[in-house]
Amino acid sequence: MLSLHSKICEVYAHPLGRDIVDKMLLEMGKPAWLVDNPIIGNLTLGAIQKLLSKNLGSGFFDAILNLLNSEPDTPDTHSVPSSPAWWKEAVFYQIYPRSFGCDDESNVLRGILSKLDYLRELGVDAIWLSPVYDSPNDDNGYDIRDYYKILPEFGTMNDMDALIAGLHKRGMRLVMDLVVNHTSDEHPWFQEALRDENSPYRDFYFFRKSDGKPPNNWVSFFSGPAWNYYPEQDIWALHLFSKKQMDLNWECPALREEIYKMVRWWLERGVDGFRLDVINYISKTPGLHDGDPFVGALMTYTGVEHYFYGPKLNEYLKELRGKAFAPHNAFSVGETPGIGTRMGRLLTDDYRRELDLIFSFDHLVSPGHTRFDDYRYDLSYLKRFYQSHLNADLGHGWNTLFFNNHDNPRMVSKIDPEGLYTRPLAKLLAVLQLTLRGTPFLFQGDETGACNVKFNSIEEINDVESRGLYAELIKTMPPDKAFRQILAGTRDHARAPINWEEHERQRGEADSVWRFYQDLIVLRRSSRALIYGKLEFLYPRKKKLLSYTRSLNGEYFYIEANLSAVKRRSKAPVGAVLLFGNYGKSGGKILHPYEVRVYRVTSIV
Ligand code: NOJ
């Protein structure tokens, strides 16, 4: 049991403690080695509480200790060889249907079907399809009105069946989005629950009576309080996301059974697995107590400690797997914001029978920044992150490798906002995605090096998150400053329509990002070392040079990347054969700006 008498180093030795301390340091922009300093490491939590008592209420330490003591397990750190699985070998590709747009087809699902040969040619094995269910689209489909119906503008259930068949015919798989932390407020469950306080659906959501103010101080991820007030019923209901995305109460067994039934229904239709939207938020600490203000200020969202790794999360995930996924041998990847690598292991280690993989996001934003800061991403942080998180001591843990999705500005633009090095950078990221240890998830547009979009005014922004934040910001700052922040972080950068002409052009161009991805995927597919091989990082102190090896059964690769726009020396071993590079295959002693190279090493001289 950890208590106020425990030292910082003891907290850090606990898997949750380590992730929480890392996350706090990250938010504060402080380096992780602070904890290794014996003076700091030996401080007890009680001493820190006294030192900081002006800023920290006891609620902060209670919340942290409760979290830590709720998880007795630690990830298995033995270097157990990974058991092979199709999803470790596959290359995934995320489709955001609203902007995948294939206008010559009658609807979006038919359009996707018409592009399967194209995706197969690129080397894609499995698709993650963002929501296509019936929805009022307050959050572009992440607000589901009917889990059993396709959004009419996207197609019909027949089109869905045709898509599943089309994928399977090509040896590809389909992973759908599973949004079960919340439903739309237009879902019949919510509608009935609101109308009738005796309805069995009342217990499916978090309804609370409260006089004149929200039942607690939690804030929504999309700005403002996390509670809606319904005057006719004089009742409040919880929504962690938009006002139309109502949180589901997983404590209610009947709700959980409805969800498992729905998941089985889709799996019986032929779907191969799910990406589980914000799945780590499904268990909320009973009582829904106020969030600690210090945690709120540090993590931006007050209340988050009460649900980001809730007390029954593991229990619910095990049940979901046992009752729905396991009978179909289905694949699961959880979207888990705020979960670090060690906690991630507790959600994914196979002996725990919870999830197969998770997406966590700490590598997408440099320390001390948030997505909405206008700053330049520093790739040397990515090197530090990978060195400490992808390392071999993580035993049989398996990672997801991605830089983009529908919730983030484009990574190439974060690193190089002027767009001077888009093409080499896009290829550099491609190499990392396809040669590090983990499963690559490409997002539509990665294969052409898609950049951020130019938006001229807030009217051009569609995203509910950005619009909510803008409305908040202009209360305290001039509109042009508020708009600059929105531009830095808006999710609409990733949601711009695909430029199919560019895709076709690059497909035919020998030196394109598209062809580079295609060739790299062929290489990865042909080599067990690049998938299951050992990963070793070299030159840990060279901030701007990322270099590592992958090896298995005598097969050996050396990969190096210049993480800056300044030239530097290559460290490639003599005798290594250059297979790939974003500056051609000539090699040489000097690495150009953002140059990346993949070598095969047969004998080291
Ligand atoms: C995560 C999804 O990726 C995002 O697009 C959505 O807004 C929230 N979850 C809420 O569903």
C-alpha cells in the first residue's frame, strides 16, 4: 500500500505511479530524470504536500493514492518472445469516411469499396473505419443514434455487407469504431430515459438532481461544464464530450449486456474487430466527486482523475472481451487518452485478457505543450519517448505506431510548419512507422505526405471541439489570437477531403511518398526481423540522431534518421547495404536535413 509516507521513487516504481509522474512532468515541461535525482526521489509524498500546501489540497494526494492502490498488478517485464498474431504483422489504414469522398460512387461505403484495390496495392491489410452509424453528426458520427443502422448519406446495410465481403475477398480485414462511452442524446435510450424517470433506461446514463448548479465541477473535453440541465425535468445529465454526447453508465448491468449484444451482432456480420473510442473513460469513481483543482489545472480537464483509469475499468474490459470479443476471436485496439506505457501494458498484456492494443498519445505533443499551442514539434523528444517506451524491457508488450489520426493536426506540419521539408519528413515518419517495433496505423493522406490545411476564418471550421474552444477563448482574448490557437490544434486539418488526384499522381511517380510507403511495406512484409525482431537503440545521447537496429535469427537492419534540418554525420556501420533512403540510395557520410536511411547489415567489418 502506498501512503503519504511513501517516497517519490516508490511511487515511480509502481506502474501507474510511473505513468502519472511522467505525465505530470510532461505537462509541466520538466524532464523525467528529475525523479532519478536522489534528493527528489527520496522526498515523501507527505513532505511534498507540506512544501506545496498552498497550491495542493489533500484531495490531490488522496486521488493519486486511491488510483495507485487500486491496481495491485505490475506489468510482466520478462523478455518473453511475442507470440505471433495477424494484427502484429498487419498494416492498418484509418478511413475517416466523411472526407474519404469518392464522388463518382453513389455513396461513401460504395466509394470505399471502389478504393480497396488501390489500398491493397499500397500494401494495406486492414482498415479501421471511423463511425458510419446513424448519427445527428454533432461530432461527426462519434455521437451514435442507432448502433444497428448505417448513416443514410454513407449508404445502407447492404453496402456495408458488400464492403465486408469486398475486404475479405482481398484478404483484408475490417475494424469498426465502437463508441460506447456515450451515445447521442438522440439515441432512443436517452430520449426515453429523459422523458420517463421510471424508465429502465434512466440507469443507462448519469442523471442527477442538483439545485441551481451542476452536480460536480467536471469539465467537458469540448469546453464548459460536463453537465446539461434539462429544465422540464429539472435534472442534469453527464457528458464528457459535446452537449449531445451523453455518458453511459457502465455500472448498469443491463446497459453492458446491450453493448455486448450489439458488438456480437456486428462480429456475426463479419467485422474482424473494433477500435474502442475513449474506452478508458467507461468506469467513473462512484459518487462522482469533484475533481481536484490542481489536477484540473495541470491536466486541463477538471475531474479527469475520477475516470481516466476508473476502479472497474479492468473488470469491464475483461467482461467485454469474454462475452463479446473472445467468442469471435476478434481484435481490439483501445483509444486511451492519458494512459501511459506502463498502464497501457496492464490493459494489453495477454495474460490479463483485456485489450490487444492501445493508442496512447503522449508522443504527439512536445513536453509542456498542448495541441492548441502554436509551436514547433521537436523530433528529439520523439527519440527520447521511443527510447524509454519502446525498449526491450517491455517484455511481450506490443505498440501501435502512428503519427496522425482524425483528431490531430498533421505531424509533418507540426515539425515543419513552413513546409520546406514535407516530402523528406513524410518519408522519415514512414520509416519509423514501418521499422520500429509495433503495429503501424496509417491515417488517410499519410501515404502522400498530406499537410495541414489553410483556414481563413472560424466560419470555415466545422469541428465541434474547435468551435467550442473558440467561443471560450474569445471571452478573454482578441478573436485573431483565439483563431491562431484554433489553427494550431484544430482537428479539421486531418479531416480535409482526400485529394485523389494527388494520390493517383504519386502512385505513378517513382520518387513519391506513396511509392516509398509501398516499397517499405513490401520490405516489412518480407522480414520477420522488422516485425518481431529485437529493437536496440544506439547513441542515446545524440539528441538529433535517431539510430537503432532490428535483428532476428541472423537478419539485421540498421536504421538512422537525422532529426533536424542541420546536416550531420552518418553512423552507419561499414559494410552495411543501403536499402532505402529519402535522399536516394547513394548514401555517403553526411546526412541531409531529415534524411533517413534503412540498411541491411550482412557482415560488420
Ligand atoms: C475520440 C474520437 O477519436 C474523437 O473524434 C471524438 O470526438 C471523441 N473520442 C468523442 O467520441
